[in-house]
Amino acid sequence: MQQIVPYQDSHKPLLIELIELNVPDYFDPSEIDDYKEYLDVHREEYYVVEEGDTIIGCGGINYFLEESIARISWDAIHPDHQGKGVGSKLVAHRIACIKKHGGINKIVVRTTQVVYKFYEKSGFQLIKTEKDFWAKGFDLYQLEMDI
């Protein structure tokens, strides 16, 4: 059975492995250090999807209250569980958390050309793109949703 739980420091090594499993299809190798820094310094709300004793997904939320914006950040799904609804459940969970938070009227997600259509299916609209933003071959696709 799958459950979404709040991040704990003990999750970190397994989450780094999860990101590494998604290199090079979804992340550039250079982003692993960025992810470690995110977990250590920039993480606000972060969630882990567990199935039994296995971590099969993760993703976070960062708040920019002065702009009334929340950003969905650092999503990853284990390759064996992609396309099975895990990501959709995780996005829906975070949207619900953001709505409960209050003071937010827009959700932003910054991703790549590889997965932006997934977010469009969840109701986000593509706002802008920028070539080689994350790393060579990994373009920025910024999407937004008004709430």
C-alpha cells in the first residue's frame, strides 16, 4: 500500500539514490549536488511516497508568500513506478496542502521538456521555456496554475 509521508532526514540517502535512478532520462548528473543542497538548505515542505519499505517517489513545496506563490519542486518517481499514477497522487497531495496553507493564489512548477505534459494533464499551463536552463539538453519549462 502506498502512503505519502513528510520527509525525514533518514530519507535523504534513499532519495539521492532515487534521483540517481532518474539520471540521465529526467535529471542531468550535475543536478545531484543541487538536490542535496535543496534538501539541506532550501527544503520547506517535502513529501516521500512509500510502498511498504520502499521509497517510490518524492516532491516538495516552497512558498513565496510575498508573491502569493507556491512552487512544486524536485519531483522524482522510481522508474519501476512511473506511469502508474504515483506522480499524479503526489501532485494532487501537494496542491491540497497548498490550498490549506492559505495566502497562495498561484502554483508554479519549473520542469523540463521531458515531463511538462504530465503537469499540463494536472491542470498547469505552460508559461515560458528557456533552452539549456538546468543543464545542456535540459530546458526550462515553467508552468502555472491559478488557485
